[in-house]
Amino acid sequence: MVFKKLCLEDKIEIDKYISPYKFLSCEYSFTSLYIWKDACDIQYTIYKQALIIKKKDFDGNYHFMQPLGYAKEDLGEIIEKLKAYRQESNMKYLFKDLEESFIEEFNLLINKENEFCIKEDRDNFDYLYEAKKLMTLSGKKLHSKKNHYNAFIKNYDYEVVEINDKIVIEDVKIAAQKWYDETNEKDIKLYYELQSIKGIISNMNLLNLNGVAVYVDGKVAAFSIGESLNEKLAIIHIEKGDKNINGVYSFIAKTLIDKCFSNAEIINREQDLGIDGLRKSKMSYYPLKLEKKFILSF
């Protein structure tokens, strides 16, 4: 197997394999793969007419994502090939980012006790929300979010602009760099995210992304970028804001969906990566469901 490093020009090829599936997970989006292509060293190959993606997690452990586009009669051979590759390459895991449906298919195929171990990957569960609730911030549970939203629109002179203009794109890059520079803890993930932000906002149309920026007093106070993965689901890939501006996060979260994804049923706001503050923030919006992901090792 010869793997190729993922690049922007691979979108058409990768999308051919992803689009027939109706994933609720953010992992199986070309944009998600592209954002983390350097941080996770994302590579791919085609074997037995199936897409095989190899990546590493943030602890440096390589693994495969679940194969896409395979014929059922070929899955056993594909798994044996990947098992051999894993052993030769001394990979800790065989698969990560697995959906439950693939686990069921795998169990039926590889019916050998004690040969493999499957466990939930809680830090990478995706947070799914009802789009209508995020658009309206209605109900007692979201009352505090509605208060933050109202505080923002009451106290600030603001303007909402779509990210599709060269001037806005440059303003967003400047804001993203400024907020990164002001971060006390220089997490390597934040560095890679910053580089990806600069890359994707220069290719919004090619990546089929939608985004909005919020200006306060002539400067970008927040921005958010997402995509419609299918007719049911929208994914929010990036959400950044000035922490010194009260209510701006509640405002940008609601506004992006209002402006760009009002037809979606479900909003995926991605995972918390085991970060306590991020988990608390995502739970505070009361998710409809946590989309599980699994790790499979031998």
C-alpha cells in the first residue's frame, strides 16, 4: 500500500467516496480532513476500489479510519491487508473514528473471541444539536444563552458580514492571528488550527463552506465557518471570538445558523478533545445526542 498526503486537489476524489454515506460524524468531511491534514499527517490510498485513510491522533498514534466505498465481499481482504500493514508499521491501533454500523459489520465478519478490543472514544464524541433550538435559543435550558445574545445586541454597535470578500478574508486572518498571539498556552493544535483557518478562508467556494464575521467598532469580533455535509446535517468547523466582548459567542453561534444553515435539521459542533472547558461549553447548549466514535485494536 502506497499512501499519498492529502491536499486540496484531492477533494473531488475524496468526496466521491464520502458523499454516498449519511454520516453524522464530522470526521468524514473533506474539510475536516483538510483542516487537520498536517497536525494528523492525513494520507490516503485506494485499495480494492475502497478509500483507505491513515492518520495519527494528537498523541502521535497512527491508525486507519473506516474504509469507504468497499464491496462487502472485499471487506475481509481489506481488513487482513490493514492488519498486516499495522503490524509491519508498529501502529498502536487498527481503527479509530469508527461508527457503530461499521463495528456491527466488523463483528459479523471477524467472529473470533479475544482477538480484538473495541472501546468508546469519549473525548472524540461529536456534539449534535437541534438546529431550530440553536436558531431560537428558546426554552429554559438555553435561557442564559439567550441573555448573553441579547446583551450583545443591546450593548454593541455591530455588523454581520459573510466571509466572501477579500477585505473580510484579510480581516479574519488578522483577527485569528491576533487571538492566537494573545493565547497564553501555545497548544500545538491551536497552531495547526490557525494555519488551517488561513488556508480554508482563501478557498471558501472550492470547499463549499459558508461563514460569517461579526464586526464591532470596525474590527472583527468573531467569526464562524461551517458546511452542509448533507441535506440533514451542517457542521460548524471553526468558531472564534474576542473573549473580552460579552455575549459574542452566543451571538455568532446563533447567527451563523440563521444566515447559512437554517434548512439543516441537525448541527454538529464537533468534539471536545477531552478539554474540560470545551466540554462544559458544549454541554451548556444541551446537545440532542453525542455521536459516538470507537477505537478498535488487537
